[in-house]
Amino acid sequence: MIIRVVIEPDEDFFVAYCPELRGCVTYDRTEKEALANAKEAIELYLRPL
């Protein structure tokens, strides 16, 4: 499965979100950290209950 992650600068942070996964949004101070957070958020989002 391929899931897009969009990373955009926002003042002092980088915001990472997944357009295909509603509400799957995270942020951090660097692009690399924001991407790592997004990967974790995707895993949690898709994890079965």
C-alpha cells in the first residue's frame, strides 16, 4: 500500500499529513522528524482495533 505524505512549512514547524487518511496530521521542528511522526501516525491510524 502506498500512502502519500504531504509536508508543508508552517512558521517554526513542518506539518505532515496524509490526504487519503482523514485526520492523520502531525508536526515537528524538522522535515525528517515530521515524516517520522507521520509514519507512526499512519501505523496507528491503520492498526486494527
